[in-house]
Amino acid sequence: MKTITNKDLMRRANSKLVLQEIFNNDYTTRAEISRHLGLNKSTVSSIYDELKEEQLVEEVGEGAASHVGGRKPTNIRIYASYGFTINFDISYHNLHFMANYLDGSVIAQAETTIYQKNIHEILAIIEHQINQYVDTVVSVKGLLGICLSIHGIVNEQQEITYSPFIDFEDVNLNERLSAKYHVPVVLENESNLAAVYVRDFMMKFDSKNLVAIGIHKGIGSGVIINNRLFRGFRGQAGEVGRTLTKNAQGQLTPIEQICSEDAIINRISDELGLTGLNRYKVVEMYREHNHNVVAAIDKFIQEISSLIYNSSMYFDTGAIYLGSPLMEAAPEIFDQVLIKVQQLSHSEIKLVRLTDSDKATLLGACSVITHYALDLVGYPLNFFKTKD
């Protein structure tokens, strides 16, 4: 067996840095990489030749010559069609899924109902979708990895330790899918993935702290501290839906039991004796000033605003991002939350409403699994390109 030397380790580290530099730009040149990383030009060229041979990078024309003239440099970038990832969000009602090329660009996105299906039926749908993409997406290496968004708690051992909406029984999704498809498989909390999306798709790589709060059937949050996802000791960091508040009877209860989207719909349905109520009907009735609906939304605004304020104080974050299909359907609710938060806070809290929160979760999943596919876990990857 070949002995791994310090020279080998240095070469591997430099290769990762060069690949990261190429990924994080729409295009770059070997000279720019050498300058940014402080590496010898011959080292960069040698690593680039290896990446090119593997088809991880491609050439995209000539750049501008230097001020002293000479040969124009060759622009290079990550080769998107090197391979693709598949990402799933297993929610209570629907399975959302998305296929992405290596650079994060979307190949396809869709959803299908999984309401009242057991985990074995859900897994069969997941495998069917994976097989379909494997058979149809054209790329060099094919499938590179799979990420699953879980509306619950996932620990460091990739075990689902808490799932209030779906019974995963004893099915080990990671082992099952990695054994079948021979690619990295990662499970992660849905709100954590939304936070990763904000970090990697919306923002540049300056120092950042943020909280992404998702309001769906439950309420959760993902926390980014110093650019890194904060998961806590057992993966439970960000479970703000379990924050205690008082219900109408004055009893302490988790806030998600009275302020999640499903809790609001259920409350209105019970009070008005309605069936089949959904968020769009709730919004319609809210805009018609239905007394019960207005009261439910007002309670929601009050409680969520307090939760946002408290989250900001806990983490001293620069910004809080809200993913809420209800607020997407009725932006005026977000506007009232924003006003309420500003009233509560003596310092300005930057509050941003995420649009298309389901897509945000899937793109966060894309980022997570792309890090694994490229063996760049812990290396910041920028999917928000800025170079013209």
C-alpha cells in the first residue's frame, strides 16, 4: 500500500481549494486562481489539467489580456453536466423533488401527493423518481448524490429521532438508498436546508449569521452562525416550534400547536364547522374580513412576531428569513408581522420573506449534497454567482 506523504496531503488540499475557486465563480482563469490562492502557477495548471481530464471543468473562451499584453488567458468554469443530484422534501401532504446539475441549475422540479401513505409507499415513489432521472438525464458521471429533507430531527448519525407527521418506522433511508444507488445520501432537517439555501444561493461569502424560520404544518428554524449550520448537540437546535406559549385557556402549549399553518386552518374549521379548508380559502375569508379568520390571523401575527423577536435576541442574528406558504399567498400578513416586530424591537431586525419556500428547501438540499459529491464538505460553495 502506498504511503501517504505530507506532499500528497498538501496536493489534495490544494486541489480542493482550486476546485472551490472554480466553482465559486461564473468563470475564472488559472492566473486568477493562482493569484487568489497564492499558489504557484504550475501547481494550479497541473491541478486544472487533472480536473479537465476528469471532465469536472470546461473551457469557455478567452479572457482579457493583461495590461502588459501577451496571450489571452482561457476562461474556465465548473462543468455543470459532469453529473446531477436529486433532492426530496418529504412533507406531510406532498413529496417535493428536484433534480439539479452540478452547478445547482434546475433540471426538473415536481411534486406528488403522499397524504396518508406509509413510509414504504413513499420510499417506492422516491425510488421510482430516482430511476426515472437516472434513465433520462444526460451527464458524464450520472447520479452524484441524494439529499432528503425531513420535517423532524436528524442526528449526527443520520438517524431520524423525531418525526411528528410521518412514521418512518425502522426504515433507514440513508442505508437503503446509498446501498442501491452507490452515491452519498444525506438526511437533513427541512428548516436547516432553508437556512443553507439563504446562505449559499442568496448571499455572498462575507461573515454572516442568520435564522430561517419555516411555518408549515409545524414551525422550525435553521440557524447559521459564522457561515456554518448550527445543529446543536443532538440535531435539535432550531426547534422553535416547541417554544411554550399560552393557549386560549391560559395553559402552556408549544407554539406550533396554535400558530402553524395547519393549526390555524384547523381552528377556523372547528369554529365555523367547515371541511376541506385550505390556505387559499383562509386568505379569501381573511380579505373578506371574516371575524373568526381575522381573529385567528391576528393571534398568529402576535405570536409569530414574538417568536421572531426572541429568536433574534437568542442568536444576535443579522437577519431572519421567513418561509411561509400562507404569507406567500397573503403578503399583507407578512407586512403586519414586520410592523409588529419593529414595534417589539429597540434595534432594527432585518426580516425577509422567502418566496417559493418549497423550492428554497430543495435548493438547500442541492447545496448540501453537492458539497458531498465534490468532497468539499466544510468548504463554502457559492451558488449565487456575481461575475458578469
